[in-house]
Amino acid sequence: MSQEIAVVGSPDFTTGFRLAGVRRFENVQESSKSDELDGAVASLLDDEDIGIIVMHQDDIDHLSRGVRQDVETSVEPAVVTLGAGAGGAGLRGQIKRAIGIDLMEDN
């Protein structure tokens, strides 16, 4: 079972997670974001030790179509996005996709 959390993004984004104890991270520089980000995310998606990938929501726009589709459909590892536009129904959908049920569903 996958147990590690990985963070991918700018050094500013990953630093807080590293200070909190996340050991797996991929720093992506702004100048070469698209190519570097695609490679980092694809690598983490293929790593069997990774259970959760954390990204900034804005970085999704920089992914190629194929990698973005992989991120959006990935169940394991679960991809969690933070930042602008990541809250509300987006977070609810991510949780539902990750665990398979809607915890906030009205019964």
C-alpha cells in the first residue's frame, strides 16, 4: 500500500510541506514550468511508494493534456490540489474520488 506524500511545485510552495516533514518533493522552476512539471508529475504518478500528490491548483494549467488527464483520473496516488479554485465542490470531488464515497452526501 502506498504511504508517502509527495509535493510538486515551485520552491515557495514545497518549502512549507518540507518543513512539516514531507520528504518527497519536486521543485519546479517558473522559467521551465511546463516541461519540468510534466516530467515531475508523471514520475510521481508512476512511483508505487506515493499515495498522495499535493500540487497547487494553478499548476494544473501548465500540464500537457495527457498528464492533466492522468492527474484528473488518478485514484492511487490521489492528487490533491490547493490554492485558488481548489475549494468547495472541487475538494469534495477529490475526497470522493480518493476514498470512493461522498462523506457529505445527504441521507
